Amino acid sequence: MISTARVPADKPVRIAFSLSDAPDDTPSEDAIPLVFPELEQQLQPLPPRHDSVESMQVFRQHCQIAEEYHEVKKEIALLEERKKELIAKLDQAEKQKLDAAQLVREFEALTEENRTLKMAQSQCVEQLEKLRIQYQKRQGSS
């Protein structure tokens, strides 16, 4: 007899059955529930013929393949999620890089403006000193 139970999608699926427990009367195909409810209908293992060892072996193989398929789908989902995380990190890094480049440009512009203002201040100080000297000369000559 084959017993099945619903298992969460994140848990591995294990299938256990024995040919020695099989009753003499063969159950109908409808009596075997879907072993892998998350699989598409065309991927579901077909119910075995209990009177055929070959059919039981094929069923076991199909169940094993279905289990592997389930594991691969889980891994793909995890990798897709990781891909989304990495893309988000990359976008953030690119934004920070652009922000840093903008800050560098602003710093260079402000540094140039500061240099220009210091030069203008220096020229104004020199001009003021010349004007003081001229004023003192006028005061002394009066």
C-alpha cells in the first residue's frame, strides 16, 4: 500500500512503499493520490501496476526524478532571489558611484572657486594697502 501526505514545498519529499504489502486485488488508478501535488499534471508520476515489478521500478524512478525536479526548482527559486538581491546591490553601488563622482565634481568646482576668491582677496588687500599709502601721502603733504 502506498501512503502519501502533503509536505510543505520547502521540505524534501521521501516516498516509501513496499511490494510485499500489496493486496491481491489491484487498486484502481484513481485510488493513488498525487504524490507530488506541486508538479504539473503532465509531470506527475503515473500510478504503477502493482502486479508488475517493472512498473513499480519505473514508478520509483519517476518519483525520484520528480523529487530531483522539485529540488532543482527550489534551487532555481533561491538563485533567482539571490540574483534580485545582487542586482539591487549593483544598482545601489552604481548610484553611490554616480553620487561620488558628482561630489568629486562639486569639490573640484568649489576648490577652483575658493582659489579664485583667495586670489581676488589678495588683490583687494594689495589695492587697499596701496590706497592707504596714497592716503597717508596726501595727509602728510597737506
